[in-house]
Amino acid sequence: MKFNRIKLARNIAILLTFLAASFPALAKEATSTPEKAAVVNGVVITQTELAKELDFHLQRFSRQGVQLSKEQMANLKDKVLGNLIDREILYQASQKAGIKIDNDKINKELSAVKKRFPSEEEYKKALSAMKISENDIKEQIKEKLAINALIDMKIAQKVVVTDKEAKAFYDSHPDLFKQPEQVRASHILIKVEAGADQQKKSQAMQKIQKIQKELKSGQDFAVLAKKYSEDKSSGAKGGDLGYFSRGQMVKPFEDAAFGLKPNEVSDIVETQFGYHLIKVYDKKPEKILTYDEIRELLIKRLRQEKTQQETAKYIADLKKDAKIKKYL
């Protein structure tokens, strides 16, 4: 787990992000006279749906410390509503195409959502906090999968990227294929919560110093990480964080890691998460990836971009025959 993300993975936020990024806005409001944001071929997109989707984007801006002007807010609202309309257009097209999603696929996707939570209880708490039901989620999963199936059938299967195209892109964009310096490191973390008093900090320091003594006496780093590290994700793997480059960790951690030689262990490093001991296992210098190294990934990426472009054209064609009315 990368340390600049450790405290971002809160349970309700996970579900909000997963739903808002992957699915249309939550199920249509069960009211006979919903306040309309738009109507697409007779299907109402409510102001409540729009507000929920808009709030997701505003929370992201807020976390980044960005405040939008009135003009920017109006543009964002219009863009979000446009996305909701596009999704509805695609879903309707999927139904006209006879696409059906079986329950096994829906339940498999739902299971993936639940696995993002430490327990069933935490999952249910998140649903309750958001005032949605599991049926709401299943309905959105069904719509998402139907749209994906439509795009695959109508567009993605027909998109081709030749080796010649991929090589031409590689040759004309050399800066895109620079792989920055990387290190492979493990760590042992003793947490210190934000705002902890001096006594708790001292207790945490004593713990990490005890572990440091065991390391200096010849104990294995991975064994001690499994035994003591309070980063449960990496601790279970002997503290292994894999390879990472600069910018993926908080600065004190990365400065220490990149300053070590392979098989060296750091002194105690303090970050916003607590106290760390870091061991570097390998270092890779900056290099430019060869075409053969990046070929498959590049072709996949170029296919995705072509599919997105063709999907935009497909939506535009569907809109020509659609009855769409906005109420903003």
C-alpha cells in the first residue's frame, strides 16, 4: 500500500467512489412527480440524481483544496448532467439491442464491491449512511454491465490497432516511455495517530527502537515485519511494498528509501503515519522502455483511446434520433 493513500481508503468513500466512477447515478427516485433535471426519451433524470453525482465531483475538488467559481460550478454541473444523459442514452440502446445481464454476473460484481470492506457489517453501515439499498447497487451494476456489453458489441470488437500504428506512436512520443528510477523496499510501521500526545509518541518510539535492536542483532527483516508492523497490508507480506518511484510515497519515506543501497536498512524514519524502518532490496535506474517491452500495453492503451473516440461518435449518432430535454 502506498503511504500517500493509507488514510484515503475509508469505507464509505470507497463505496461512493466505486459507484460514482463506475455506474450511472443511483436509482431513479420513486416519486410520481420528480423534480426534473432532464428527460431522455421519456425517462426522467431527477435533480436528486444530478445532485448526488455532482456532490461526488465536488468532494474530489474539496480534497484537493480547489474552490470553484460560479462559472466553473455551472460548467461542471452541465458536464455532469451531460454524462448522465449519455449513460441513459447508452443504457436505452443496450435494451433495444436485446442485451440481458444474468444474475450470476451481477452477483459476481456485487461480491467485488463487498470485498472492498473489512466486513459485511461495515458494508451495511456504508449503505445505511448513503441511504441506499443493495438492490439499488445491483440495479446500477446491471446497467453498467449492459452498457459495457453494448460498447463491446458495437465498437470495441471492431477497433483495431496495427503494430505499425503502435510503433509510429512510440517513435513520436519518446518522453512517454521513460521509466523513472525505482526502488523495491519493505518497511515496518509503528503507527502514531494524528494529534497523538507526547506519551503515545514516546510509546511508539520505544516499540520501533526495540524492533531496531532486534534487527541489529541479526533478526530477519521480513519475519519482524510480519510480527510487528502495524501496516497490515504490507506486514502480511513481510513488509514488502514492491517497486515504486518518486512521488508515490510521502516525502520523508521516499527520501529515506531512495537514499539507501540494496540490502541497507534505514534509521528510524518519521512520517505523518508514524515511525518506520525501511529496507531496500533492489534499485532500478531511470531508463527508456524499449518498444518490445511496452508493445502489448501500448496497443491495449491505443485500442482503449480509439474505443473512447468511437463511443463518443456513437453517442452523438444516438442523440440525433433521441428526444432530450434539459431543465437547467
